[in-house]
Amino acid sequence: MTIEIELKFLLDPNQIDVITQQLTSYPHRYTSPTLLANHYYETADNQLRGWDMGLRVRGKDGHYEMTLKTAGQEIGGLHQRPEYNVALEDSRLNIGLLPDHVWPAGTDLSALQQHLTPLFSTDFTREKWVISYGKSEIEVALDQGSVSAGDQSTPLLELELELLQGTRADIFALANELVKNGGVRLGWQSKAARGYGLAQGSGLPTVEPLAQPSVKPKANCEQGLSTLLSGLIGRWQLLESHWMAGDKQMPTLLLQTLLAIRETFSLFGGLIPRSVSSEIRQQLLTLDQALQQKKPDASHLCFSTDWVLGQLKLIELVVEQQWRQSINARQLKRLESSFKRFCDVMLSRCAAELHDLAAETLIANQLSTTLLRLDKLTIAIGLLSSAYPSDQVDDWLAPWLLARQHLVSGGQEVLRLPLPSRPLSPFWLTSNTAKDSLNH
């Protein structure tokens, strides 16, 4: 068993020569293109998918290898998963050769073997450079081919950076250099995920409204921060994929998501120094301005250096918990305190700011500023509400969102933000969930 740590990128076909020339400029060992044929196996009821596993047999130059990838972590294109590799005598699947402990307790291996059939395949040529970079060895693979399921097929053009030995910091540093010429964007979906989507005819996951994050109960503030940022990175990249696929509504949702990331840093401004996020926040503002241009071009922006570096730096911040390099013992203790209690305090502050905003006389020609303040506060309340039932949160926010619509439709003729027509009880103080949490 090994832990696979890799960064995956999608390439603009016009960028292949630029990338390969850049790779040869580093100390490296080169392997010329080799054809790899991969068949992925699954049961009719997607049992392996339910266990968060991926199982394939790979053929290369008449040799075969079975690989099982088990549950791991994926954040925005950085994939970290345990994997088990077993040599096979021929192309036939034999899960009995895998260690018994990889399977859930009570698994009937004989029955599982009988129910496994090929679901999709990936066929591609792989060209490799094993690069010495910093204190690490990093394998960079250029894969060109296709993913196929039945009579459905989609092109595959990826660049994978896999850490063979060394530190994750070096893989991020090399990635930062490789994306500076543009034409590269992060690939958040594995080959297996793309194959499942193709086989099931589902394509990309559906875009849902920006909703409460799923933070585990009794999380501390650091875990809450990581969960919020990881979820927003995933949303950013999902929206990006839909935009690249032609959905013209995505720029508006992307603007909302970038605002949510900036607002997350603002909420945690008392726990981590602003210097930790200053470069990222500036990059997000640059992207915000680009998205607000008339008819922004998806391919141009999503493959741009600013776009990809913004994602890379945000992913590295979360994965490496870089804020720990800039905080003292007192700040660390606050980060390790209850996320729930932190949220309750911040929810009260946000609610007070909303009422202050509603009490202000609106200044002519500053409608956009008022809308931005309102959006920040309503987004913040959603981000801070993971401990509470979603219907209570939605019910509390609904009058403020209705007030926003009134403000937009009324334009400069509206002198004040309309206050909700009924008193709003703070759900973070009155819900049974809150009481139960406080009693524990």
C-alpha cells in the first residue's frame, strides 16, 4: 500500500509544446510515450463507488497490474488516496490477490468478484518526466487519449504531478511555475470520476444554490475554516466546469463564490493574521474584476495564470494549514476552540450589522455598495450556520433576500433597505439544536 499524492491539471491542446519544453528545462529522467489501456470494474449497484473505491486493471506492453484506490482526500485537484497495486499474470481481474483488510468487514469476496464487470475504460499514451525539484522527486505525466463507456467517449488531456518522494511544498512550488504561461487549469475530477459520469449519463454534478457547509459536530475553529474553504474551492471548480461547458449563468455564481471566500477570511480575521490571506484576497479581487467585464470569455479566464494561481494558493493554504506559520500560542488556542461558539458570536454580530444597514439612509449613486454589504452579511450567515437546521436558516434569511430584491427593483428611489415585516428570532439562540449543543 502507498499513499498517492498528486496534482491533476487539464491542458489546452495549444499549450502542449510549451509545457514539454518547460519540463525538459529541469533536471529529469525522461520516458517516451507509452500506451496504457485501463478497464475500471464495478457492480450493477455501484457497490465500489458506495465504498469510495476505484478498481482497475491496467495493461502496458503485455504486462498487467490491478490497482485498488480507497477513500482519501481531494481538495481542488490535489488528490491524496491510499492505493494497492498487484501484478497480474494476464488481463483477468482477481480481487483475491488484494489484502483482506482493504475490504469492509464481512465482505463476501467470491460473490463480489462474480458481480464485478467492466464499466468504462481509459486509453491514453503517457509521456513522463521524473523531475528533481527542491528536496523532492516529482513524476510529471502527460496523458493524451480518451475515456469511453459503451458508445460514449470524451477526450482526455491531462498533466499529473505525483510526489514520488519529498514534500508537498515542492509539488506546489513546481505547479506554480508550470502554470505561469497559462493554458493549464486544475482538474478536480479523477479519470475514474469522469468515467462514472460518462457511464451513468450524468455528466457534471448539478449546481446547487450556495448553501450551508457540512461541518462535523464539535469541530474546532481550524477544522471549520478548512471545511468552509475546501467546500468553496470545490464549488468554484464545479462552476468553472459548467461555464467551460457553455452555461452563461456561471459568471454570476462565480462572483458570489469568490465573495464567499473573501468573506470567510474576513470572518476569521480575528483568529488568523490578515497577512496569511492578503495575496489570495488580492488575486480574488483581480478575478472579480475580470468576471465583471462585459461577456467574459470562459476559456480565456479559466486557463489564465491569475485564475489558476488563485486556486493553487488557496488549496495549498488549506492543505498545509499555512496560517500555523504566522500565529502565536494564544491564537492557536483560539483556533482550537469550539467552532459552534465562534459561529454563534459571529452570527449575532452579522445580525446587528444587518439591522444597522437597514437603519441607514441610502446614499445616491451608492446602490452597488449597499448591495455588496448586504450580500456579504447574508453569505456570512449561511457560512456560519452549519450547526442549525437549514429550514430555520432559510426562514430567517428570506426577508433579507426579499428586501434585496426590493432594493434592486426600486433602484435609487429607495431611501432605506426595507426592514423585515416581522420580528426575526435569532435561530442560533432559540433552536433545539443550539440548546442541545450548549448542554453538551
